[in-house]
Amino acid sequence: MTKAIQVLANDDYSILVTLEDGRQIRVDLTFIKNESGPVVDPLKILSEFKKVFVRNGIVTWPTGYDIDPYFLVEQGFVTNKTA
């Protein structure tokens, strides 16, 4: 199973995720701005979006919204060449 070990949110609503195998993946999450619901609505505020963290290998926000690492790999692109 692919696991995230670190995440950093950017001002453009993308995240940079480091996976346990060393790959760094950049993922555009601007689609969040078009979603709605109690766990997504707060993330439309950049300061809330930036509260992202990793819990049990999964990219997560305090609202309970999370993104599976497999989605990150499929939708993002690798930013380093070391993996």
C-alpha cells in the first residue's frame, strides 16, 4: 500500500506530498472549490486548506476530508527523479 509521510499545501490549492518510497507528488486540488458539503466547504478558505496533515499514511484535513494516496499518484505528477 502506498502511504503519504508528509504534505505541504500551496497557495494555488495544490499539495506536495512525499510518499514513503521517496517520491514527491504535486496534485492540483482546485476542484475542491467547486465541491460542497460540511467537510469540504471550510477548505475553500485558504487558511483552512493549509491545515492539511498526514494521518495513518493518508492526506487529511481537520474537517475529516481525506484523499487516498492512490488518487494522489493517479492525479498528480512526480516532482523529483530520485524515486
